[in-house]
Amino acid sequence: MKMFYRRDAGRVYWFGILSLILITRGPCSIAQSEFSWPGNARAAVCLTYDDGLDCHVDIVAPALEQHGLRGTFYVTGTSPSLYHRMEEWRGMAERGHELGNHTLFHPCHREGNDWVRPEYDLDNYTFPQLMNELRVANSLLKAVDGKEERTFAYTCTHTTIAGISFVDSIRTMFLAARGGGAIPDRMEEIDIHNVPSWMAVDRTGADLISYVEQAVEKGTLAVIMFHSVGGGYLNVSEEAHEQLLGYLEQHRGEIWTAPFREVMEVAGKELQKGSTH
């Protein structure tokens, strides 16, 4: 370590250059300070919608577009809406919305979910079975939007088969994946293949906005998981949804709202950049 000194009033002060560097630019602060969202936004927001429902075509996509926003739609391969209205879903993708993989048959753990049929209980699955079904679902979605790179949403946020995680098994298949959990305190906590999200059910517009504001305060990320909007199961009212969209449009400068795939592309690059320091 190089040393230098300064003589002042008969006293000699010695300084270590390396010590000064570490004081002013510690390695932890470098990684944190270098993470940034586009346009220097304070936080990012992803609006995601599950199961491929008619309300996504009729209500959600038009509302998003009216506010200059785009969302992510996690579509199951057995979605009746996708089957009967495929051209409309294709049009949504052409207008900038993301179509994501939500499996073929929506398997979940049946324990605590009586609606899950035994053949779609994840604990009755094998790893090869699930991986094959995910590949088929990717092929189906490619036939709709022509895209090869895709993100995934864990069904019911479940990430295990018979108690064994399959998160690592999907890393080469998907750019990123949406899971469940609380808003991260720091972006460095995130695994982009199991990103936390919040399922919004019977929430007011104020509730939805408050959740986004938590991410802004932390300077991180808010991923909201919707199902039905404007009536249906696991519903959020059209009015509450509209209030959130209006808020996001008004705060476009400080909150970057974009499809999950776009946000994860940026997050992955920023996290990789920070990890090299």
C-alpha cells in the first residue's frame, strides 16, 4: 500500500491511499449504487395476469393500452379463451403485451387445494413429465406470438415436486420466472428464476397503489399477480384496477412499468454487472 504524508504545525500525518479508497467506495456500496432502472426510475412494476381469461382480452389489455402500459399474461395451454380467441391473443402480443408460460394443465400441490385433480397434483408428477409439458407449452405459445424467449410463472407459486425444488431445472428453459413472496429490500436479494410477487384478490385501488409505493420506498420491484378483473374468481374490481393504472401513468417518471420479460432482462444485466465488483 502506497503511503504519503503531510506536515502541519510540526506534526506529520500519514495516509494510506488504499484505506481512503475503501472508505469512500466500499465494495458493497459499489454493487448497490450501480443497479439502476431505465430513465433513473426509483422502482419497477410488473402487472401480470394468470390463466388466459376472456377478461384479459376484453377488459385488461384495452385498459392497459389506454394508459400507455403493457402487461404480462401467463396463459395455460388449456385456456378456453386462447383456443376460441387465438387471433385476439396474437394481436395482444403484436401490440407489446407479453405471453408467458403457465404450464399446460396448471398442476399444483393438491394439499390445501381441493380443486386440483389427482392427476394434476405436483406431488404425483415426475421431473421429466413437468419439463416435457413446459416445452410443449412453449411450442404452443410460439405458434401464437412467434417468440422463442419466454418467462414462466409457477402455478400456485409452487416450486417443488415431492418436496424437491425444480427451480434449477427451468433455468435454461426460461429467461426468468415469477414466484411468490414479499417485496425485496435490495435487488441483490432476487433470484430472477424465482422472483417474488403478490397475488391481489378483492383489493381496493388504494391497496394496490400502497403496494407499489412500498417498492418505490425500497427502490426495488413490485410484481402484482392478478387473475380475474371485473368479475370472476380471485377477482379485483375493474375500478380498483383502473385506479392503479391511472397512478402508474401519472408517476411514469419515477416508476418504470413494463412486461415481466423486459424488466427481468434489465435486472439480470444489472445484477450480473454488480456481481463483478
